[in-house]
Amino acid sequence: MNDWTFNRDAIRVFRFVRCDFDARTGIAQLAYAYDDGPELVETVVVPGAPFALDGERAAAAERALRLLHLVAGVSYYKAAVPKEIRIDGYAIDADTAALLEDLYVHGLGEFAYRNGLNLHGRIKFPASSPLPSEGEGARRAGEGAENIGLREHALVAIGGGKDSLVSIEALRELGVEQTVTWIGGSQLIAACAARTGLPTLNIGRQLAPQLFEYNRQGAWNGHIPVTAVNSAILVFAAVLLGFDQVVFSNERSASYGSIIPGTGEVNHQWSKGWAFESAFGDHVQRNIASDLRYYSLLRPLSELAVARQFAKSDRYDAWFSSCNRNFHLLGERPAARWCGVCPKCHFVFLALAPFMPKPRLTAIFGRNLLDDPDQVAGYDALLEYQDHKPFECVGEGRESRAAMAALAQRPEWREDALVERFAREIAPQLDAAELRIEPLLALDDEEYRIPPTLWERLRARFAA
């Protein structure tokens, strides 16, 4: 074992070796391996131990742990993309295999595109129906998960940006008990969470250290569906804590990807989209606990509608940041909360501009991004003008175009360099009817997993 070396192209099998949880310490270990190589062990630490787990709750925790093991494996599978996947310690059914194949293929879509790989038809999870004797967490084929007596309380994911803060304040106003939850050591998110004044939960996650060494040795590298991993971690935590809701803040715009000529659609944020939310949420209720709801509170809203909600309060102006450079595992971070040059900074500035006084917005960012000619290329990508939508969690091109068109009508914005250029050069090429902002602010009642009684009350708040 000691003389094993990572050789990306020689690896044939990716193995899910084992997953263990110690209820006394709150520490979960997720172990993986390539071929017969050494274990790569990821650690997840859920505060609040010791956890009292017995009966059906213990079985549900075991099932949630296995789901987390399988979902989090995407970080390690991608390093070599071997043809065979093997699960050593337990079996999964065909429904679980299908969910995982969808997640790995579409969630690694940007990774595959950037690395010139085709994952379609390549990723196959071994499916069989486990017998009841195969471990505490096993169930008979076709059996649904039980109600395990979870209490009414929401674990709400916070990322430090505007979206989760809109969800948190909406739930607060509706009187829903919540714990603001994040994963990892970001001080920016911790400060933002503290600003809410609500109970908080900071879950630890430590990737297997060998992964960074393998990256230096030529492993495939790139974007993974991190929202899916975080979702599985929060579902596991909710079972441990006895909470009945896991709440994310993904809006409907997340379902739309970048249209690449010759390739088709590639969605950077696939695991924030409706396809993942609906499949994963249904799977959790069928296989983990029937009384555990997983949903996005903002699914019926566009990015612009979320921006409008955020602009109603200045409570978080000095605390929030959507700039992804703050959250990179490695590399430099901006000196302030906004770098001002990445697609996220570009989009959030543009999305907030129609709904916020100009001095307030420029105070948040420290400058006016729309009056900087050096930002033309970045904004052209957002507008899908001579470029495709960036591989980032940003709104649809039509939202950016509508926001820019709205600003072009306003005296305080229309002379800014990028707004003036849009009005002069780009808008004349577009259908004026498609530049109206109002239709994009309408709520979508078709696709959401929000509990119906909650949505009825939320709908009135968001429509106001």
C-alpha cells in the first residue's frame, strides 16, 4: 500500500469504502479509494454531540449518512473519472443509483466541458435491492421511509449573500423557528450569521488531504455540485438534531445554464436548479424520513425578484457579500467584501440597481461598476451579447438585459458608461417587449417544494 502512487489514467475503479458516525462526538468519516490504493477520508463534524439516536431515528441517521457518503464522493470521483464505481460496505437500489448518476453527470457538466470529457453513459452506480438484514439502515424494497417524529424547526443554509438573508428574514416574519447553518470556516459567513441574531450552527467539513496532493500530480480538477454536498450534510444534521426542514435559497433562475455553441446547455449551478431540488427532496422523503422536508424558499422567484426583496432593508448592507472570491478554498481573497471584477459582483450590482438608491448601492460596493469601461466584457457575458452566460451563479441573460434597460430610463443611471453603451449599441438590436422588467418579477406557482401552508403566507409577502 505504501508504494501506491496516483496515476490518473491508470485508475480503473472508484470505491466507496465505508462511512462511520460517532454519536458521542458528532464526527462522521467518509472513506473513498481508487483501485486498491489508500483510503481518502473526509470528516464532517456536526456540533451538538452527544446525539441520542435510537430506533427509527438511528436507522434514518444511517440512511442519511450513506446518502451523504454517496453525494460527497463526487469530489473524489472527478479526480480520475474511472469507468467502474464500486460500493464496498452497503447496497443501493435503482432509484438511488439513478439520482446519483443524474447528479454526477449534470453536476459535473461544467467540469466535463472545461476538461474535454464526456460523462454521458460513463457513470454507472451499481444498483441492487438491499435485504433488511444488511445493516441497521436497510429497508425492504419498495418500502417508504417512516415518520420519525421530527419537530417543526428549519435548518436554513446561509452563504453570506443576499438570497439566504431574504429567506431568513421571510421565515422570521412568519414566525418559523430556524437555525442559521453553514459549513466550513468562513469568517464572512460567520459574521453575517451572527448579524441575524438567530441560533446558529457551524458544521465542520475537512476534505481528505491527499486530494490536494493528487491535484498537483495531475488529477482532473474543476467545479463540483457543492450545493448537493451541502444539502446532503444538512439533511444528515437535521435527522441528528430532530428538525423537520432543510431550507436553501435557490431561485428559479438557477435552473438555466450557459448555452455553448456546439455543446448545448451547461449549467454551472445545476444542483441549485429545480431538477436537483425536486429529485433530491423527493428521495429524502421516500428514503430518509417522510416528515423531513427539503426545499428552496425562493424557487418561485427570479434573481431580480430576490434582489427587490433584499433591497427593502439595509440591515445587512455592511455584512453580506456574494463575491465568490471570498469563498475559494485556495487563492487570494478580496481586501474588501467585493472584488468588483468577477461575474458575481457584476451581476449583484446590476440586479440591485433598479431597486436601490444609487448612493446606497455604490456605498456597498465602494464604487460604481456600471461607470467603468473596463467592465464591458464582463457585462456583455451577463447580457449574453457576443458571449455566453458566465459559469457562475448569476441570473439569466434576459434578467440582466431587463435590468440594464430599466436603468437606461433613469436619469441617475443613464449616463454611466455601460448603461449608455447598452442604450446606444445593444438595445436597438433587441425586441423592446422582451426588455420589460415587470414580467420577470412575477411569482411562479408551478415549481416549488415549499410546504403549501407556508407558501400561502409567503406568497402574499413576496408579492407585496
